[in-house]
Amino acid sequence: MEKLRLMTNNQWRCDENQPEWAILEEDCSASARAKGFARVFCELDPDVVGLQEVSPLMLAELAQNLSEKNKNYAFLWGADTPIAYKPEKLELVNSFFAYHDADIPGLVGEFNNVKTKSYTVAIFRTKASGKQFVFASTHLWWMDSDPESPYYQAGSDEAREYQLGKVLDCVEAFARQYNCPAVIVGDFNAVYNSQALRAAFGRGFLHGHDIATEYADQTNGFHYCYADGYKPYFPEDFSQSIDHILFKYIPENSVLRFDRYYPNYYMPLSDHFPAFVDVKF
């Protein structure tokens, strides 16, 4: 079996420095933050990365910084949810991309703000062993179903379940077609016990945290980093995480490690810390 490191990384879509950051003599522009993201790639050395909230400028800046560090990654276009992978280790066999539906049957309102919610699916073949696997990166609807929340929009939980269901359908179809394991990573904007994840578990998907045999991080990987500045990370329970890694059709004991990465330099890069798994296919 071949060991691979698979990562999910929401990079906070922000191309230009914001006024309140400039007042603090900080820089949250894409060009400034790309250096930090490239450093993460160098330090963690992932084989495949599902990205979210990535603008064309941010992707170009990341690619340039990785190239300057002699790190060879190929990028599969996917609007805000592209996929990065190591072409020396992996061959891209097939791919699919779709925006999540803004109009959802039975719900009132729109559930895709300016087409930032999408999913990108890749089928990879490992060059060393010839084994194949499906890998998907997604970003689901973000607003809250709690009427007390300032970000309330009725039907938001149902919208996330519906959108994730579309991803599950697509990934399962490819996994059956290629007779291989499937992985879905991304920013689900839904906690572990959410309606969306319960539906995924009901369809036989397993969380990397739950099936890791060597180590499972217990934190939520999320902190304050927005247009008005950022704050230090204060660990919270894993159950409040919204960045997830799900598996199906994977052999028992294949997931070795589920972890998150918390270097201090990452604090001003994004509100989401990277999560990753080490797996054997």
C-alpha cells in the first residue's frame, strides 16, 4: 500500500489588503498571504489538497510562491474549490466540477452567494502502485438556521444537506465506476452533529477523525480572521469543527492520522486552519 497525505484548506478569499489591517500595519492581501500558504505546503508536504475560498489571483500567487520554493504542484481548476496535487506521484484520470444550486426545491431564497459554493471532483491514479481513488473538494452554504443568529436564513441546514447530497451522489458514482475508495474534504459550514453530516453518515460515509488508527486531533481548527483583523486561536472541541474529511469504500485501518496544523504564522492567513489525513491506499 502507498501512503498519501490528503489536506483541506480554506484560504479566506481576500485579494486586497483591508483598511483596518492597514491601520494595524498588517497585510491580508493575496500576495502577502500566499507566502504563508506556500510555507504550509512545504512544511506539511501534502500529496493532494482540496482548497476553498480561492480566487484566481490567490491561486496564481500560491502557484508562483510554490514554484519559487521548487515545490511542484499541479492545479485542477474548480472556481473557489480547486484541487492541488503532486503530478510526479499522481495521474489525473478524470474530473468534474459544478456550482452548488442557488435555488433549492422546497426552500425560499438563494443559497449560493455570488457562486462561491461549488465542488470539484478528481479521480487520481497513483503512479507507484496504480491504485485509484476519488477526491472531492467542496464548500457548502454558510448562513445559520438559528433565528437568534445575526446571520440567520431559514432553510440553511436543509440547503447544506441538499448540497452535500449532490457531492455524495457524484463521488459515489465515480467510486463505483472506478471501483475505488472515495474522499470528500472541505468547508461544510456544518458541525459534526449537523443535519448534513448525519445524512452523510447515514449513507455510509465515515469521518477521518473517527477512523484514524494512530492519532485524531480533538480541536475545531477555526478562529477569528476577517476584514477587521484577526485574533489568536483558542482551541475548541472537535464537535464544533466545520472543516471535514469523509471517506467511503475505504479498507479498514487505512486512515492513520487525522490532524490540524497550528503554526503561529498562520493566524493572519485564514479563519480556517488546515486539516489533513495520512492514509494508505
